[in-house]
Amino acid sequence: MGSNAKGRTVMEVGTDGVAIITIINPPVNSLSFDVLFSLRDSYEQALRRDDVKAIVVTGAKGKFSGGFDITAFGVLQGGKGEQPNVRNISIEMITDIFEAARKPVVAAIDGLALGGGLEVAMACHARISTPTAQLGLPELQLGIIPGFGGTQRLPRLVGLSKALEMMLTSKPIKGQEAHSLGLVDAIVPPEELINTARRWALEILERRRPWVLSLHRTDKLESLAEARKIINLARAQAKKQSPNLKHIFACIDAVETGVVSGPRAGLWKEAEEFQGLLHSDTCKSLIHIFFAQRSTTKVPGVTDLGLVPRQIKKVAIVGGGLMGSGIATALILSDYHVVLKEVNDKFLQAGIDRVRANLQSRVKKGNMTKEKFEKTISLLKGVLDYESFKDVDMVIEAVIENVSLKQQIFSDLEKYCPPHCMLATNTSTIDLELIGERIKSRDRIIGAHFFSPAHVMPLLEIVRTKHTAAQVIVDLLDVGKNIKKTPVVVGNCTGFAVNRMFFPYSQAAILLAERGVDPYQIDRAISKFGMPMGPFRLCDLVGFGVAAATASQFVQAFPERTYKSMLIPLMQEDKNAGESTRKGFYVYDKNRKAGPNPELKKYIEKARSISGVSVDPKLTKLSEKDIVEMIFFPVVNEACRVLAEGIAVKAADLDIAGVMGMGFPSYRGGLMFWADSLGSKYIYSRLEEWSKQYGGFFKPCRYLAERAAQGATLSAPGGHAKPRM
């Protein structure tokens, strides 16, 4: 093993004749190739040595193994150099050396045994675990399937139904549940783990405990007829929920092969499917998202200065509406003390009731105990004045989008809050410089833009102005992490990153509808592409009032490239306001089920004549692919501007913002990653062509034109983007 090896295993042989093999690769003992080959060497040595009677496999520092090393996927995908094939590991190493060992092997599991980690444990002859250890096969989250025998051994240990559920949901289970399912053989406290495993291994040797090869167990497998039912049901569900995801079907296929044709055939099938999926766009996209999500907290010139986040103990929120109460919920769930301020008793009580209801729904679903509910709600205090703001570390203003009201609040905050207190606003559209123009300490002002509902949606846009102190950004990044949000740091402009990138989304849809494309066909194509809903259904959901207000913000900010249509105002005149009035682009029955609105045609005709455009017969025959491109390329174009202006730190941050803020499908890698898979030249030429036919809305921006001319990717560093705060 070279000194630059990524991880290793060590072996110690005790006087009892048990060899303890320990996996060492901090932080989670992931299975790099170096670790796997070292594990094989340790096994072979233990099997050769006469003083070794039995073997225990465990992981260093209270963690068994977090699974296959994701950074090694690049090696596998690149296919450079001596590329180990998954089959060599799954069959030749894990099955034919580890599981076939002539000495009993017991896995001692603490902390976590996920993915490849659990697969190595399942190839041992018994498993002992601590009650809180996490066990699972989350590979499908990365667009692949378990590749070290998981699709074969898990069903044989816990039965088909449970195995499919664990793999298809990617959700781990705790040691306690794993024991009741039969995935582990005993539960012991951490301090007794190794000694129990040693004894267990010796008892297998003495034939006092069964010596079991997981791969050949059949007692947990359902009858063939029952198995067929379970597998067909899993396929039908996948077809309904995620028809675009081939790897889900590949996983079900591998499980089925094992049941029908036997475990050895199943292992071959698994390896073949794994190898194919490794090179799929879905796998590359999901791995990109995996790393992108972990790098949003790296901000050059901010997070590399060695600043330590200050401790935030108490947070005040001004405004107890939908957003304010959602933010309060997120904070108390993570043990922050929260003061909620409203203007009168009625509004205050409504705000507190909303927070209670948010928590109650967790209790109902069984995600929260009564005691935890009481403890959590006790962290919230309602007030009507600024008296208790004198010792808060951070304030989040969440009142309606009204400039003079917000300016007044910030003047008050500067008066009543301590000088170290961060002053944050949850505005989604108003310029931060404007909000803070009356106060002196502008270095404390920052945007904390949550998405609705704030206690559920995972994204937090952190908006910095050119005055915002680096310390304040570092503090808010830390709060974001503590309340389990993915924070993305952006610059200050109309709409910030998410709302600005996506303003062309609904505008493109309306432009197409006015020129003769069926709105319902647009929504169907966009849903099929993988968005949670199409642009018209989304308009109904957020409500026409919000949609119109937001649109006017962008018309003012970017007059030359917004598509101005009277469609929504015309519909509003006749009391169509979206889902809340049960009438918008769709009509809604009492169960909120959407159906087409029969009057929509006449509004579109009216809007068309006001815009002075006519139906373009070419557009009425658009393919799904064309619809997706005409809706999303303007979004890509705006994202390019956001990047070129330095509003976003890097393209990968925009990928995360679109996935988490707008529901862009993660299995397409985010907006910019997806755009690069199509190529800047192609996107530029399509937009250029449409702008000649349909106007400036489609005009490609300079950054896109330059990248296309160089044949460069959109997300590559080395664009001329200068950071602009």
C-alpha cells in the first residue's frame, strides 16, 4: 500500500484466536478501492494463519462503513487505467473470498452500515449491531443500484417486500428495527460490541450458533407466486411515480432474477446492470447534485477567511403570517429560542396557532412525541412590541412586500436590537439596499429568503449586498445548516437567483399559449420532463395575485426581455384567481382535483388580439422536446446572466437553487448541468432563431453567445464573471 493510499484496514489477533479487522478511512470509513483491496488482503492473511480461528470485521471510531467511496465513481466512469470492475469485487471478492471463508466471520456494526458497508456486513456469517446504528442501501439516490450483492442478500435476510422498500426509498433503518427484521442477529450496547462479536464468532466455530451464508438462505423469501405479485406491484408503482428513472427498474429486475433464477445468476445480473447504469446521464447528474449540494457553503472571500460562526441563541421574527410562522417553526425545531412579534393580539394569536398546527401535524404523523411538542413550543414567545428584542442575536423580518413598511421596521430594529445582532429580511423581490437605506449599520443587513412552506422547503437563499460583513454571512450559513436547510449565497438583484432564473418559465408558457400552443399540452410536457407541475398549474397554485405582482417587478427591472401579456389580468377581472377561488387556468372540484377550464380559450383569444400576435401553425404541432426547450432555454439564458453578473458564486449553486427552490428534476443534474449536456452552441442557435421569429424575449445574452462561440460549457469556471455583491 502506497503512502498516498485512500484508507486501509488493520488486523489484530487476540489470544482467543479471533482476528479483528478494522476499516480505517475517516470520516465515515468509506470503501475506496484501497480499502477494499486491503480488506481482501486482511481476510486472506487471517484465513492463512493457523493462530486465527475466527474473524470479526468492524470500523474505526464507532462507524462500520458509510459505503462505497463516491469520489471513486469518477474513476469507474472515466475508465482510465486499471479499472476494477464491480463484478470482480462483488463476485470474486465479496462472495468467493469473504462469504465463502472457511473460518466464521462476524460483522460488528456501530454508527452506520450503508450501501457497500451493509453489503460487506451481509456477506459475513452473522451481524451484531448497536441499537442506534443506521443500516441501509441508499444507492438509488445516486442513480445506480447496490453493486456488491445487496439486491440478492437483503431480500434473503428480510424478505422481498421490506428489501424492495428499503432499496427503493433509500431510507436507512435503526439497529433495533434491523434486529426485529432479522437483518442483524443481536443488539448490544457499543461498549460490549466487539466482545460479543468475538464470542459469537467462536460459538459459530463450536457449532453452538448457526453458520449462515446469506446468499443461500431461502426461509425469508416469499413463495414464487407471492414474489411475482410483490415485484409486479413495485414495477407498477415505479411506473407511476418515476417513469423516467431506469435505475429503479434495473434494481427490481436484479432482485427478480435472483428469485427466479437463483442467487448466482442474480449477482451477475446485478453487476451487469450496475456497470451499465454507472455511465448513464442519471447517475452522472445525481452524483453532480450530491457534490454540488455539499459545496454551496464554500464562498470565496467569505468562508475561506478563517471566521468562526458566532453563537446564535435567540432569534426574533417580525411578522407571523405564513412565512413568519413557517420560519419560526423551522427555528424552534432546531432548539432556537424564538420571539415572534405581531401588530395586534388577533394576528399574534393566528401566528402562534400556525406554528402549533405545523408541529401538531408532525405529532399526528408520528414524527414527534407529545413531550417533544411541549418542549418545542415552549421555545416560542409572542410579543407586541420591541421590548424583548434587546438580547436577540438575529432578527428576521417577514412582513408583506411593502418598501416603506420594511424601511420603518429596519429603523426600529437598529434602535432596539443589540449592536451585534444580524438584521435579516425574508423579502423575495425588494432590493436590500432600498430596505436598509435609512439605517447606519448596513454591514449587518442580509437577506434570508426562505421558500414556502418555510419549515418544509429545503432551500435558503442568503442574499448579500456590497456592505454585508463576511462574519454575518458565515453566521447565517451556520444557522442554515442547523435548521437543516441547504443555503445558497447570492448577490442582490431583482428576484435573486431562483425567482429571477425562473421568471421566464411562466412567461414563455404564456407567449406560446398566445401563439397557439395548447396550455394543457405545455403542462403535460413539462410534468413529463420531471417538474412537479407545469407553469400554468404552478400559476394557479401560487395564485394570480402573487403571479401578477411578481411579473410586474420583472417588467420594471428587465423591460427589454419580459413578455408582456394581458392574459392573467383579463382572467382576474372575471374572478379567476387560481386554486384558492377554484378557478384559474384549471377549474378545481371540492377535493382540489384539477380539470381544464372551458373558458380559457376565450381569454387566450382576447389576450392574443391585445398583444397583436397571431396563431403560428408551426407552433400548434410542437413536439414535447420542443415545448421543453422553448420553456426552459429562456430560463437557462437568464441563469447565464445571473452567473455572468456574479450574482451566483458558481453554476453548481444555480443547479442546487433550481432543484431545491423550483423542483427542477435532480436526476437531470440541475438547470446548468442539463444545459451543458445539450451544449451551449445548440441552445444559443435555438434561442437566436426564436428571437428572430418571436421577439426579444428569446434573445441570447452575451455570456451565452460567448460560450457558444468558444464551444465552451456554460458552467465552466473561466467565464468572465466578476463577483458582484
